Amino acid sequence: MDAEWLRKVCLSFPGTTEQIQWGYDLLFKVGGKMYAITPLEPAPVCLSFKASPERFAELTERQNIIPAPYLARAQWVALETQDALGREELAALLRESYEIVLAKLPKKMQEAVANRESVGRGGRVVARKKKVVTRKK
């Protein structure tokens, strides 16, 4: 797992945006809410993401996966090594994280993401421009 692979996976999910925050962390968000974080400089953890309560309990039993610092109470896990999970399993867990966060967004926001409308900064739905169709006489 590297940052480019992570970007490719996360940006393939509808409505995902990326943002650098807290100096050197790359965040992936949907509707203005984060679902995955990776540091761009060396750090004790290489990736953190949201998990369901059941998955949180299962994952934190594994080697090199810990409750995420500052986010564990919200069922976030953190990978201590890049090879803690295989790419296929990690991609599925990132998708699950995305879907957990998406499901908690307001219905209007969920519809905007489903319709691939733009979601602005702060998670506000940006109105789409309507096509103007003119008829020939």
C-alpha cells in the first residue's frame, strides 16, 4: 500500500474528495466527512479508517492493527505497517468505511453523491447547472 494506490482506490468512490490537513495528513472525505487518513511523512501509523463496531473488534485483534489514536472511540482502526492487510482486503475495508460514513450523511447529501453532483467545501451540495436545450424551428 502506498499513497498513490490509496488515492486511486479512494477517489474511485463517488463523491470522494481529498484534502491535506493538520500539516501533512492526506484525508479522504465524502460529504465533508472523513473516512480515511494517511500521513504523508513518517508516522507511527500509516493509515487510519472507520470500521463497523464488529469489524473494529475483529481488526484490532490482528497484529499491526490498533485502535486509531484520537479516533478509536468512533471505531477507527490504524495500520502500524503497510503490509498489515493485503490490498484486496484493504480496498474492501476502505469501501466499507466510505459506505459507513455515506450512510450517516443527510438524505439530500446521499442523493447528491449518488447522482454524482458536486459537494462543496463543508459538505454543502453545489447546484448543478442544467443543460439548456434549444429547438430548431
